[in-house]
Amino acid sequence: MIFNLKIFDLVPARLNIGIMMFFATFINYMMRVNMSVNIIAMVSESSNTTSAKSECMAIVTNDSMLYNDTIDTSFKRVLRQPEGVVTFPWTAQEQAYIISFYFWGYALTCVFGGPAAERWGPRNVVFLTMLLSAVLTIFSPQAARLHYLVLVADRFVIGLLAGFLFPALHALTAHWAPPAEKGKFISALLGGAIGTVFTWSLTGPVIESFGWDYAFYIPGMIAIAWCVAWWMLVYDNPLQHPRISDSEKKYIIDAIGDKVHQEKTKVAPPLKHIFTSLPFLAMVILHYGSNWGLYFVMTAAPKFVSSALGFNLTSTGTLSSLPYLSRMIFSLIFGAIGDRIVKQNIVSMTFMRKFFCLFSHIVPGLLLIALGYTGCAPILSVALITFSMGSNGAATLTNLVNHQDLAPNFAGSLYGIANGIGNTAGFITPMVTAYYTKNGNSFAEWRPVFFTGASLYIASAIYFMLFGSAETQSWNYITPEPEEENKRPSTNSTDTTVTIPIKA
């Protein structure tokens, strides 16, 4: 009898779901953040060279680690690409368009990702958008050769497609994550942190060995291979999964209860209730503050590490990725702590969400303020950025999961709205950074950038502590009523088990 044990009895289906969600975000971030480093290699030396110099003296004598402050900030002076690699004379403004238009597209479609997943299923939405993103990423070198505006359009469409991903994954989480495991599932959605570490650490060596084209080809091919695995392993909910054990299926359905309906719904999100919900608006503000810090590190950290601290391209990618690695590690720790608190029912869910804002927002804000006063201490500066982002890993217990509390039936839609608003920081942050650092890269220029991020971190946390909630909202239960036309006459009852009398 023991030999009849099935493999899904050993490896739970929800573990496969969590792993595939992790790699979905991992690969998405590979295609998202590669441009921040790739563009340094794509631009010709004359275009990339500025008269601004690092304020900091070389702390170590190994020139492969740091520039001397008498050398300008041309990345090409330490970047060795193969002979014949094409580069482009793009201006700083054109480079800003290439980087920022991804986030314009991303912000536009976040709002639609949730309803799309709730209507057509997160499995289909994720597969299609990731596959198209992979193809467009592979096409990026050809787009750049045609014209920089073609590359801008290519990145814009990749951003449009990426906007569907996280709302769809949150819709999937609502169907698969028991309450006592939700922290682990949300932590899996921070796989982008490891994707960033992987991409920024390897992009420099790949470019130096093969040229910048391959820094697009490799992520695109990995994404296509992942799409095949996703289609084979992932299903929208436990009821549809063909290889889940009966015991696991029962556990998940019983644990989630009646808060989530496993069927696809054609009911539109109750937008009036959503946008007039004070707890939801508090969550949106909290999410925006978190995203500002996230996009500061994503879009500005490479420039800060290279221009202000004086690190070269290879070191820039590695050091700029450390905050993401820290965020991932801390998110796993905070997620496990949150699951233990929920399992043992130590405090209310609302108290837990508000308490952990201290770690996800207040501490990161204070560390950013301190960053403005480190001076030429590269190790300390990188450590402060790293621990600021690491502490933000507690977002797995605050803004990244609160929408699941408020309305799990519309988790994808709520997250999509919040993320669409929050991701405007993706194109505002580079503009704020460019405004303050237009005259140089000294700490005096960078200090207001840090203060802006710290203010948004702290203010959003205070607002959520005052007005946020983790209670399931009444409008979460609107979906079941219209699902069956023959139940429409029974408007005074919400008990779907009552038999409606038919007139004889």
C-alpha cells in the first residue's frame, strides 16, 4: 500500500503554486530592471560622459571597485564590451524616456489586471502577458537599432503587459492561500527582489563578455521557458486543479470559508463602495509610500552608487541589488512571524497590520534621513539603503496584504487600483531625482531626494495607523447575489441554501 502514495501527497499543490508565483515575479523583475543597467552600456561614451565627478575619494585602491574622484563618471571607461558592439548617442532626456515609459504603461494597466483575472482567470492572464513580455524583451535590441522611440514604445508595451501580473497573482492568492499561510504566499510575491539581485549582479559580466544584446536575450528566453512550466503546473483554484489531493483541497476550501467564491465572476467590482471606503483609501496611501521607496532604489540607486559613491558598472549592479536581497530575506522572516501571530490569534488582524507599519514604513524612512548625512562613507551608505529596503520587507504584513483582508473576492481589483496609483512613483521618482541632481551628484543634491522618500514613507504610515483596518468589508459579499438569475426574486435573504418557493 505504501507504494501507492501519490506525489501530490508529498508535495502540496499550493506549494507548487507558491513556487511558480515566486518565479513569476522573479522573471518579471528581470525584464523590468535590466534596462537600468543595460542602458549604461547601450549609450556611447561621449553621451554618457558628464563633467560631474564623484564627491568621494576612492576608499580602496583597487580600481576595479571604485573610481578615483579625479576621473569623470563615464561608465565606458571601465566597461569592456566585445568589439563591434553598437552604441547609441542618446541624450540624458532620451535615456529618461526609455527608462520611465515602462512605468507609464505599468501604471495604466494595473487597474485592469484584477478585473481581467477575476473574469478570465489568473492562470490565463499571467501566461499571456508574460509570454508577450518575453517576446518583446527579446525584440528590444532590434527596437533600439531602429530608433530610440521604437525602444520607448517597446518598453511602454512591456510595461502595459506587466501591469496585469501582480493583480492577477493576488487574485490567485485569494483562492489558494489559507489565512494562516497568507504571509508566506505574499512573501513569494517578493520574488522580484531576488530577480533584481540576479539581474543586476550578472548584467555587468554578461555585457562585458557578450555585449548588451544578450542582457535582453537571456531574460526573454528564461521567461518563455517559465511560461511553459506555468501552464503545466498552475490552475485558478483548488477545484480546478487535476492533481491536488482531496485532503488538501478540503483544507484550503474550509480554511478560506465563504469569503472567497471559487467560481469566476462576471460581476464588476463595486467601485462606488471601493472608492468611498476609508480603510481602502488608507491602504492605497500606505502602498504609495512603500512604492516610492521601492522605485527610488530601483531607478535612482544605480546612479547614486555610481555617481555619488563612485562605484563602477559591475560593482554598481551588485551593490544596487543588495537592498532587494535584504527585502526578500526580511519579507520571509516577517511573513513567518505574521503567520504565527494569526495561527495563535495573539492580537487582532487590524492591530498587527498597523503595528508592522513601524517596520515597513517608519524605520525605512528614518534610515533614508540618516543616508543624507553619511558623507563619503560608501559602506555605511550602502548598508543604510540595504537595511531601509530590508525593513520594508514587513510590507508583506501591511500594504501588500491588506486588500486581501478588506475584500478577498476583489483582491485582484483592489491591488490593481492601489498598485496603479502607487506605480506613478515609477516615473515621478526619476524626475524628482533628476531635478535635485541636475547640477551635480554631491550629497547636498541627493539629500532632498532622501528626505522626500522618507516623508512619504512616514506620513503614509501615520495615515494608515489612524484610518486603516483589516476587517472584511460588507461589499466583499456583493458577488454571490447576481450569479444565479433564478435567485433574483429572493432579495431579502442572503442565505443561498434556502429553497425559493415556486408559484404553483
